[in-house]
Amino acid sequence: MPNNSLDPIVAALQPIESIEQAASLTERPFSRQLLANLTQIEPAIISGWLKFMTDDWPLEGFPEWFALKLDELGFIGNHDTPLSVSRFVASLFRNHAYKSVLDPACGTGGLLSAVSEQVGTHAALYGQEINAEAWAWACLRMLVGGQNNAQLQLGRGLIEQSFEREGFRRNYDLVLTNPPFGMHIDYEAISRSALFSEIQPEGMAPRLSSETAFVRQAFNSLSSDGIAAIIVPNGFLFRGGIDRKLRENLAARDAVKAVIGMPARLFVPGTTIETAILILSRNKTDSERGQILFIDARGLGQRDGSRIELDAKAAGKIQSTYEHWTAEDGFSEIIAVEKLDSDNFSFSPAHYINPAPRTELIDAGFRHTRMLELDQRYAILKEEYETLRSKLRETN
């Protein structure tokens, strides 16, 4: 038991170093990464951690508590996956046995932890993360959850293939990832990786978006029977240029199993960007071949303040539609690959599904939050306008 009279950081350091030593973690992810940034972490989380270390904190239920606390963390330049979303994505693959699972942008390890809960510890988990603080929290998440089947590496998932070895490259049974959005990636840097040799649309741009790069990497990392689920911004589903070429390439290979348009505001406050889950497969069933299942779930979920929570009812509806491969008016459609929009090769569910008429009640709290957001946006635009107007006056 640590000495309560010690400095809080020193008090935290003692049990963390003991954990690292007991787990033979030579890289010391917690004491080297987390403790260097304690002042940037939510104070309530740190106080909760110290309380656990210094008081008689009940061990039963602690992994769940810890996962919820990680859900509250924020990382600069990185958005993590909410717990409800991680568990939903993992649940889509609950009825299958996987030997190896990869997340090349694992964040705090939410997706890997969730899939381990679904498929058990017989699957080897591999995760890579560029953000040192997030990676350290992921290591701690796995220890707390007793998920000793995970190997996590700190590094750039698009360039540094930490788990690459003879006969193992392109041999993951399942790839799940929620990569960073909108970052510009230098194509020359990532093209040196053999993972990018298989899907290679002509006329590559010198730079491409991070989500595009991760979609290509996910598919190229799959085994002959592998399947991948990538959370992408909606823009990837219909943008032109290299994104269109990649969509056409994937469609030509009959590699797209399903596209699920997700509810808006799932990732608030990290981002308000609307997202979808792109599911790729190297070995579709006979009934799936030549077809793509589109699901438009944008209207599902429950509001929790300014955020949308993917509740059990919404998750169950999407999951049932995906597992049973069914079409439902206003919610899902099964489209033959040859009937895709040949001009743009759009993967957007809204492009193929006519929304069913519905009446939506907006609660007062959510309406008030949206009004405040709009007021703040208006104030920023007004200030920019006045600044620009003043500069124009000065030039006259």
C-alpha cells in the first residue's frame, strides 16, 4: 500500500512501476508515458486512480469502471472510439472464430478489448498506435481486463509494420480500426510498404487522406478468408479522385460486404463528423457474392446531451440486419455490384436507400445545446468577417 503522505505523482508511480515489473513490460509504457502527462489528464480520472490505489477499492467491476473512464479521455489530434461503438463493432463478428486480430490505429485499445470479450482469448490481438499516451492507456486497459493475448506496439501503423514477419504479412483474420480522419499522408512514404502493393489504383496522388490509406492497408492485411471493418468519415464514401478509384477497385474485386451509415454525433466532443462502417471481405459467402448490403442507421440511437449514444436497441437492429442479410424499406438494401453508381461508385447508403417517413421529436436539452453551438459558430464567423472587412478598408 503506497504512503498517502507522498506527492500524488510519486504515489501513482509506485503501483504503476510494480505493475510494469510484474508484467515484464520493459518499455515501461505507464511510468514513461502517462506520468509525464498527468497534468493534461482529466483530474477526476487521476483522483479515481489514486483512490483505487490508496483505499479499499472493490476489485469486482473495476475493468468496466476503467473502460468507462478511458471513454472520457481526450487526446489531442486523435479521436478514440466510444465504448458503445467499440462493443457494437465487435458484436458484428461474435459468431466467428479468429486466430489473429489487428488494429493498426488502436488508440486506447477499445476495439481490441471489445473483440476479445466477444471471441475469447484464443485470438491473438495486435495493436499499433502512434500516440504514446493513448498507447500507454491501451497497455493498461489490457492488463486491467486480463487480456494477456494482446501485443501492442508504439509506432506509425502505416509505415512501421511492427508485427510483420515471414508468412504473417497479409495474414490477419480480422482487422478492426477507427483511424484518424482528414490527415494528409505522403504517398511515397507509405508506398515503400509491401502492404500497399496489392491495391494500387492508377494515377496515385502525391498525398492522400489518412482514412484512405488505412482502408487500403486494412484490406491488404487480410488473410485469404479475412474480413475488415473500418470506421470512415462519410466523405470517403462519395469523394472523387483517389477515393473514387479505390472504391471502384474494391467493387471490381467484389471485396465490399456491407456499408453501415452510423448515427450522427457518435464521437462528440471529439468530432461531429458523420461516419460509416465499411466492411470488406476476401471470401464472401455464395449468397453475398456480387452484392453489397447497405444499412442507413443515421436515425437510430439515443441522445445523451450533445452526444448520440448507440443504445442496445439500435445496436441490435443493425446487428440483426447485418447477420441475416436482409433488406428493409427505408433502412437497408441489397445492391448488386454492377448496379452501383458507375459515375462515382458511391458507397453511401443514402444514395441507395429511400428514407422511410418518420417524425422525430427533439428534446429541449438537445435543442438548447445545438443553439449554443450555432451561436458560437456565428460569433466566430462574425469576428472573421469584421477582421477581413477592416483589412479591406485599410487597403483603400
